[in-house]
Amino acid sequence: MNFLRGVMGGQSAGPQHTEAETIQKLCDRVASSTLLDDRRNAVRALKSLSKKYRLEVGIQAMEHLIHVLQTDRSDSEIIGYALDTLFNIISNDEEDEVEENSTRQSEDLGSQFTEIFIKQQENVTLLLSLLEDFDFHVRWPGVKLLTSLLKHLGPQVQQIILVSPMGVSRLMDLLADSREVIRNDGVLLLQALTRSNGAIQKIVAFENAFERLLDIITEEGNSDGGIVVEDCLILLQNLLKNNNSNQNFFKEGSYIQRMKPWFEVGDENSGWSAQKVTNLHLMLQLIRVLVSPTNPPGATSSCQKAMFQCGLLQQLCTILMATGIRADILTETINTVSEVIRGCQVNQDYFASVNAPSNPPRPAIVVLLMSMVNERQPFVLRCAVLYCFQCFLYKNQKGQGEIVSTLLPSTIDATGNSVSAGQLLCGGLFSTDSLSNWCAAVALAHALQENATQKEQLLRVQLATSIGNPPVSLLQQCTNILSQGSKIQTRVGLLMLLCTWLSNCPIAVTHFLHNSANVPFLTGQIAENLGEEEQLVQGLCALLLGISIYFNDNSLENYMKEKLKQLIEKRIGKENFIEKLGFISKHELYSRASQKPQPNFPSPEYMIFDHEFTKLVKELEGVITKAIYKSSEEDKKEEEEKKTLEQHDSIVGHYKNMIREQDLQLEELKQQISTLKCQNEQLQTAVTQQVSQIQQHKDQYNLLKVQLGKDNQHQGSHSDGAQMNGIQPEEIGRLREEIEELKSNQELLRSQLAEKDSLIEKLKSSQTSPDTNEATASARDSEKIAELKQELATLKSQLNSKSVEITKLQTEKQELLHKTEAFAQSVPVSGESEAAIAAKTTDVEGRLSALLQETKELKNEIKALSEERASIKEQLDSSNSTIVILQNEKNQLEVNIKDSKKEQDDLLVLLADQDQKILSLKDKLKGLGHPEEEEDELESIDQDDEDDEDEDDDKSQGDN
């Protein structure tokens, strides 16, 4: 402090100590002093002098200040003074600069000092590392200094930060600082950092910048917030504008949904502050950045859909129809809604359904068109409404049809209670205001853009010009106004409408040429030598006449292509005609209109060309020039080539349809194959389950056989006989039911076989010629059929093995019957005594047991046979599906059908054998106690057996 007082005192004492000497002494003290306090005081003095003596301090002290930043990082106070001093040297204090020259000098000085500072890239890296210090007196001046460096030499500083490790990440931490001053200046720093640098923009976006900035906007009150909201919105625009990657990241991160609360307006919308108006402007511009026509179509479309789904478009339409909205906000909102709906069918349909809150309600489109054709409305608002109408009709044939339909006689409201869009356009087209004429003509041209149907429909429109006169067509009325010599803007608008209307529509050309006054009027306009103002009209007349030649279908004898070209050559001259046609693209306003779809003009006088019309001129100028120089023979050749191309296109279309149908058939066949495969897997699973069940039944049979042997060794008591007699009717009834089920299954199998026969016959009749890949398909088919035959042989072998097992089981059954009979004969007979009754009962019990065992065996055998039949049926189904897929292989298919028939005959033989076996088994049953009985008589026999048992019981009780 003593040193500072001495320096300041010496400075004020006399002129012997100049400012330069004082600064030199301070710099020497900073460089040579060993005490930190002395260096700190010297840097503080330099800071106080740096604003007034910026040049001197910058020249003498910059090197020493950078050295302080490198060596005294442990002392935050001296670092803060050094950063403040550097900031004062490099930044431009605009408050003290009054004159333009001094301002320029100040800017040049700041740029020069910035260049000196960043000449050593380590200085910028050092500054980035200092920003990691949380101390307010270090971080805040560091942020300001880096912002000033970026303002002077942005691209160079950006490149240094980009290559610095974690450079951008360190700066992103500023947004999370709890101190609002540092956070807000951090936003300004990121604004300068991200300006026109796509790589840094991507890094900042992926460092979660969107989330943090939207949080700040929400905390500050959205559109009601202060200048901090404005700075955040500018930074968001920097990150998103012309950066497709960040736009996609913004959409995928669901940040569009967070924009909806920005546009919530109340009933009272007057008295907005200037900051709120600025914020709303920036918010609307941010939406336009996401859906700009210059973006890739896919990215724009996805953002448009997201805005509709989250309700943002609905919110914007609410502002559009609200009352009390400022004119500039309303204009920007209309432009924003225009680009949100442009080319998006869903959004366009929604916009068509929006109604204004009036009584009665009117469509929003009608309300907007009323503003467009009203000459008392602001010019920028009328341009915005025209842009909105153009975007509504862009690639929207449905909307174009709805607009044109309001002009047709069948849809016009006869009562006159409501005005339609078509009536407003006609009113504007023929009003006395030239700007309304131009806007209405361009709007109507957009209703016809790339839509031949509506061009033809518009020919039906009739207008009542005056009372007592017949109505004239809209086309005729437009040409009448042209011939009356109205203002240039009106004529240009009408000529653009006629050129759009007649292009690619030979019927409209015929209607135009049918009026005998039109061609002489056009040739007269083109042939005259008029001033520069009329040259544009001459060029448009030449374009209209050229369209009448190029799209002429030669239906009018007097105005065929060749005659019109001869007329041009006689009255105008081909060279002169081409020169006049070139006036359009050479006009100074033509290139301006061709750049952007939005009609953005500084004043009504510049409103000459429409963006879509410039595309039409580019497309037609060359072909019309060629058509003028072509001879009649070349025209004929061209027409023949067109016809040939049309025929070729029709043939190609026919084959495309055939291929499409074949693709559908292939898809159906593939689905059928997949379905059959699933069914095959299910049936194989069922077969596996049935095999396991057969094994279980075999085990049960063996167990019962063992138990029967034990029963034969030991005589049963009377009570056991009575119990067996009690079981007998139930078992016999169950056997009958199973036999009926087996018979029904056999009938079902026979019917299925008959169906397969009929299906094979149908396949024979529906065979088609083989296609180009016949050889490979037939090879695959033969392999598939060979596999199927092998599987069928395997199944036949399994069937034979099952037959052998059945034979074995029958043999064992016969042995058991012989044993039972031998055992019954060994029992002595003693009249009607109790022993005789017991022997008789035992005999009956043995017979019943044998019958039960035989019946169970029969059940198992029949189940096995039915499963084998099902397996064979499954193989037949698979074979038939293969035949359907390979139906082009006629000869091979016939062989397969014959094989399938043979296999079916074998199955029928097997079924007949099974029937014989069942009959033989029934005969054996009859031999075991039921002789010569039919199935319908079994119940009466069972009843007799029950009566005999009851009599035996009564006798035994009487004896007791």
C-alpha cells in the first residue's frame, strides 16, 4: 500500500512523472518484487490505470500479467486483479466511445491485443484452467476475459479451445454455477463460443446444454423472464440453426414438448413488456429453426409431427386466433405456424379444422385471407398470411381441392350468409388494389400447383361481371383484365397464375386458345419495343405463349403447334422471342425470390415473383426454347417417342402388377408353409405323448397279467366274486363306448382320405406352367419328396412292428385263457352245494378277468393303430403342402400323386386289416361268453346276467 501511495502521489505531484513512467515502474515492481503483497499492489494499480491508459498498459504490462497468471495461482486476489486488467485492455468499453472513428480504433486495438494474447496457445489453455477455480474473484473475470477474446477473434480462439483437452466441458460447468452473475455471463460466453462452429455446437449439445438451458428458462419464468431468458434462447438458436445432428438430438430428447408452456397466453394480452415481446420473438424463431424449409425433409417432418403430438401447434393456433395480440407477434406466429404445417398432411388437416372464436365461427383460413386482401392491414402481416396459405397448400392435394371447390357453382352458398375462401380470392383478384391482385393470383396459383385435376376443375368457374350480361369463365376474365392494361404488379400476378394454370394441362391450353383474341394479344405484347418496366411483362407473355405451344394437343386446327411457331417466326422472330423469354430469369428480383419460399419483401414494390413460380420458369425455359426451334418432323418423332414410352410404361406397369400379385401369392404360400410346420410340430409332440401313454398301458398290462396269475393260484372267496360281479357291467359299458369311438375315428379317417383324393385332383387341374427357376425348384422338390418317402417307409416299418406286438399279446391272451379253463376243470362238481356255487363263481370271475384284460389290450392296440394312422395322415398333409408349393413341377407332381395314392391304398388295406382284426376279436369275445350277440343286444344280456346274480344271492341267503 505504501508503494501504491507513493506511485499515485508521484503521479499527481508533477508532470515529471508521466503515465508511461508510472506504468513502467509498476511493471518493474511486478516483475522484480519478491514480496507477494508488493506484486499484488502493483497489479491492482495497473488495473486502475488500464481503463484510462489502455494502450500503454497493454503494451508494457501484458507479458508481466500473463507471467503472474502462471506463477501466482495460489493467490486468488492477485489472479483476479490480473484478469481484470487484461479484460480492460482487450475489451471495448463502448460507453466511453462516442465517435465512430474512436470506436473503430478501439475495436482494432482490442483485436491487436487479442492476437498478441492468443499467439501463444498456452495462454488460452491457462485461462481455461483458471476457470476451474471456484473463487468468484477468479472465475468471473476469467469468464469475461475469454468472452472478450471470442468476440474479437472468434474462429482462432474457438480452434484453440476445441483442441484443448476438456476445454468445452470446463466451460459447460459455468451453467451449473449457483451464482447467477457467473451463470449468466457463462451463457454469453457460450454464445460467442458456439457461433458458426458446428463441431463445438455438437460438443456443447452433448454436454447436456439443452437440459440446462431449458431449466434456466423455466426458472426465470419462460416468456415473462428477463434478459437471461433472451440470452438462453439466442444460445439455443446457435446450437440448433443449420445443425442437423443437434436438431435430431433435440427432438429425440423430448425437448420440443418442453416448449409448449412458453406460449400459454391469457385472456388479457395487452400491455406486454418489451422484454416479453423480445422473448416471444426468439421463442417463435427457435421453432422455425427446427422446421425450416432449408432443413432436410426427414428432420423437418419428424419435428412437425412431434409439435402436433405434444400440442405445440394447437397452442400456436390459439395465439393466432386470440384477441389483443401485438401485430409483430401475430405476424411472427403466422410465419411459425406456416412452417410447422408446410408439407405435413396431419398438421395441414388440423389447421383446416381450426375455427376463429367468432359468431358464427369461421375457419381460420377464411379469417386470414380476409386480412390478406384488406389493403388497410400492415404489409408484413399480409405477406405472412400469403406464406401461411402457400404452406397450407404445399403438397396438400386435399386442401387444394377444398379451396377450388369453394369456387364451383355447386358449393357456393346461395344465401350469402358466409364468405368462402374462393370468394375472397376472387374478390382480391379483381379488386382495385394491385397488391391484393398479386397476392390473390399467387394464392390461387398455389391451389393449382402440381394438380392437374384442380386445373381442369377451375375451368368450370363462372363469374357474373354485371347485371344482364352472361357469366364469363374465370380464365376469360383474367385475360380480359390483362388486355385492359392494368398496373404491372396486377399483370405480373395474373400472368403467373395463367402460366401455372396452363402448364401440364392441355385442356386448359385448349380453352385458352379457343378465345381468338388471346394469341394476337400475346404476340402484340411480345413484338412491341417497350421500356424496361414492360420487359418483364413481355417475358411473361412469351412464357405463356411458349406454354401454349409446348402443352398443345393440336385439338384446335387454327392453333396447332406448327401454326403457332410459324406465327412467332413471322410476327416476332424466333431469336427475339427467346430474348424476351430470357427477361424473366435476368430480372434482379428473380434470383431473390428463388432463394427462400417465404415472401419476404421490404416494400410492396418489390413483390413481383413467387418462389414456386421461379421453379416453374427454370423447368420450362429450356424445353420451350427447344420446342420453338424444333421442326414439324421432329415434333412428330417426339410424339411417337412419347407414345412408345407410354406403351412401354403401361407394359412395365402391367408386369409390375403381375410381380406384385406373385409376391402376394408367395407370401401367402410362405404363411401356409409356416402354419403347416407349426401343425407338424404340434402333431409330432402329440405322437410323442401317445407313445409314452402306450408304454404306460403296456406296463399296466404286464402288472395286471402278474396279478391275474396270482389270483389263479389262490381261490377267491364269495365276497371277492360278488365284488368282481359288481365291476362287470361298468367295464363292459366302457368297452362298448371305446369301440364306438374307434369306429367313429375310422370313419373320420376315411372321410379325410377322400378329401385328400379330391384335393389332389384339384391340384392336377390347377397346375401352371413352370417359371425360370424350374430346375432348382424341381431339385429341391425331389429331395423333399425323397425325404417324405423315407419317413413313410419308416412309419410302415413301425406299423409292422406294432402288428407283431399285437400278435404276441394275442398269443399271451390265448395262453391265459387255456390256463383259466384248465383251472376251472380241476374244480370238483358237487350238485347245488356251496362248493359248487363257489366253483361256478370262480369260473365266472376268471372269465370276466380275462375279458377285462383282453378288452384293455384291445384298447391299447386300437389306440396305437389310431396314432399310427394320425402320423401317416400328418405325412400326407406335409406331402400335399409340398405339392402345392411346387405346383409348377407338373410331371414330378403327377408321380408324387401316384405315390400318394398308392400309400393311401396301403392305408385302406391296413384299415381293412384292422377291421378284420376287430371282427376276430369280437368273435373271440363271443366265444368267451357272449355268443352270436350284436352290440345293440348287449344291454339285455347284461340285464339277464344281473338277474342271475340276484337269484344266486337270494338262494345263498335262503340256504343260510
